[in-house]
Amino acid sequence: MNLKICHLLSSNQHSPMKLILIVVFFLFSINGFAQKIDEKTPFINRQIDSLLEKSYERGLFNGNVLVAKNNKIIYQKSFGFTDRTQQTALQDKSIFNIGSIAKEFNAVAIMILAEWGLLTLDDKISRFNLGLPKWEDKVSIRHLINYASGIPPIERLKPENDAQAWAILRSTDSLLFEPGTGYRYDNGNVFLQRRIIEKVTGLSFEKFVLENIIQPLKMTNSVFEPTLGYKNRTSCYDMEYNQCPELKFISGWLWVDINDLYKWIEGMNSNRLISRASFQTLLRNPYAVDEGGSLGRYFEKEELQRHNGISYKFESIFLNDFKNHITIILLSNNLNRVWELGHILHNLMLGKDYEIPKKSVYQALRKESFTDIDKAIETYYSLKQKSEKEYSFKNPSELNKLGYELLRSGNVDSAIKIFSLNISAFPESGNTYDSRGEVYFNKKEYQLSKVDYQKSLELDPSNQNAKEMLLKINQIVSSENN
């Protein structure tokens, strides 16, 4: 109760009738305040629904959404289908691969063991007899949970199982950098956390999480790596409705539905699993403040936690706003505009201006670009002339994304045409020149590459990549002339 009211009630100078009136007034005020909040909810819901319905209609989102305010779910809805066949509608029990968000479970498991006194964050990993090279004497658990270990990266070698991950780590004697002096986001750090948990507890990582996280939080619809056909499991697919391959990687990835992910976020916020101090330790990365750590990125000024995850075409994000008591979750099995929609929803909840996402230029051109690049460019200009307000023509990342996709698929000349189109649309963007410079460099057309990197640096003097590439080009040209 309000301290002022308590003082009034405790005072002997008020008559019983006066005290009753004070209490009635206080209760009426509280009820009126709550009513104002509740009265806003239908209007906010309509705004959220309009935003998401329009995004779904424009082909920008397929997935589940949950929005909560003051620990109460105010909006929850499913949009679209569970897989490429478009036969089964999504519902709130649909299970998704949440990508990197699942790394939170091993980090919190580590903190549970630390609070139990079974390890400390400053323990060197050599303590756990993992059979690793001598660098294990330098690397601590704290380094692992903050991606500051410098351990050999495993992802570029694409291990398909734990045995292959072990082989990579055990056969590489050198570190990328001295632990604590750099940052490298790589799943080797995650892999070793899970193996340490197993060493300390004598349980599989999955069983420890089940008994100490999933069951206490009553996350009843969460499961580790469900196979195709598992009840309520979704499958991801691309823009041409091609189904994604099944994940072949290190073990220990928890799939969840949106209700269970909300239980997890609330469980962390209310310190049901670990103390507030431990939670804060995981939120703040002492080695790379601007990069984030095991719980995603934490913006201290805004008191906002943001974590996103991508696995093939699965994409997820949650925003956990401590200051305004807002939680926003989006889970999708069709990689698209989840990141953008998460932030738009946050602005909407804060009463800030927001814009409904426009149709994707990338999506409109993608298929045609792989069969007839010149026709795709004609389509670009036609759409811009007839439907400019409907499409995201003001976003240079749309064409940039398409250019890199063409480049990765070996369509180098088509990629150059798309990057050139992007330069003509955004001549003041240093990044557009940087992208085309990269393609020319890969084609060994060093003079053309140099011109683009010089222009990029002129437009953006802080572009460190352009500086490094110009030095590299000069060295190559100099050695060729000699």
C-alpha cells in the first residue's frame, strides 16, 4: 500500500468514517489506474493485429507471436503454416527451432552449477579433463560464456556431430587470440559448455536441463532435437517452398513452443532458476560490451535484452524490456522480417511511431534473378515505376542481400549487375561500393575493386574493411608488377 495512505490510516486523528472514505478513495484510484491500462489493451491489440496481418499478407512473416505487458499476455496469435505444404496451420503448441536462443540453456545451467558450488566461472577448462591441447590451461568458463576464449572455430569446418567437433578442437594447438583479449562468436564455446556440464554432473546435458530447467518451469512442450514427424514440430522452408534440410550439427538444441519460451523468459526475470546477480553476470559481457554474450545483447541504458536466433530458415527473436515490463516474442519457420517486426512491435508498445513493413524487393526479384538477370532488372524498374510505395525501395540491404546470394551460388556476373543496380539506387552509400568491390576482388579484377573500395572509403571514412582491402590490393598489384 502507498506510504502516504499507510500514514493516514495509522494516524489517530481521523474518525472511522473518514478512514473508510480514505480507503475507498485509494481503492477506487487503484482500480481506475488499472482500468486505464486495460482500456488501452483492445486498441493496442488492434494495432498489433493490423501490423501482423498486413505483414503476413505481404509475405513477410509466417510464424507465432506473443506480446506481454506487466507479466500478462495481451496478444498471441499464429500466422501461416507448419511447413512448405501449406496444409497444417500453425497454433500455439507448434514447436520451433530457435537457433542461438537455445544457447541460453547451457549458460544458465553453468550458472546453476556455479551457485551450487560445483564450479566457478574462473575455473580453467583443463580442470575438467577434456583431453584438449595446452590452450585449455588458459581458457576459463567465463571466457566460454562470453565468446572471449579464442578457441579454434568449429563452424567453418561444419561438423555434423559431437565426434567431429571434438576432432577439430583436439587437433588444433593454437588459439585465435589470447583469452579475454578478443571476441569470436562460434559454437565451439557452446559445445565445451555442454561437455563441462556433463563432466561435472555425470548426466547428459539434455537430462540435466530437463530436470533442472524444463521441469521446474513447466515447459511441457519443449523437446531436444525432435525428428521429422514429431507431434507439433514445424519444418522450415524458403521463398520457393523448398523444405530445409534436417540439422546435422553438435547435439543439445532445445526446440520450444512460444508459451514455453515465454515461461523461460519469465522464469529468468523472476529469478526462479538463478539469482539476480547470476542473471546480470550473463547479461553483461565484460570483454565485448557491444557484442553481447550468452543471453544475447543487453542495452544497459534502455534496460533491454534482445536475443535472436537463426537456423537454416528458422528465425526467432525476443525483446525483454525490463524498464517498461514488455516482452515480445516472434518465432518463424520462414526466414524473413522477424528482426524488423520485433523492433516495430516494441516501438508500437512504447507509443512510438512505426511503419508497417513493405513488400520485399529481394523477394520480388530473387527467382527471376537466377534465370534471367536482365529481366529481373527490368522488373525492378517496372515495380519502382508502378508500385514504389508498396515495396521497400528505400532499403539498400534488399538488393545487397540478393547480390550476395547470387555470389554465393556462383552467379558472379549477375551479382555484379545487382550490386551495380544498388549503387545507382544508393550512390551515397559506402556499403554498396564495398560489396561490389568484394566481387571484383574475387574475380581478380583488382583495379576495378580498388576504385570501388576507394569510393566506399570516401563515402565512409570509418570503413575499416575498405582500408584493409586497399592495402591487400596494393600488395598484390605490387608483387605482380615485380
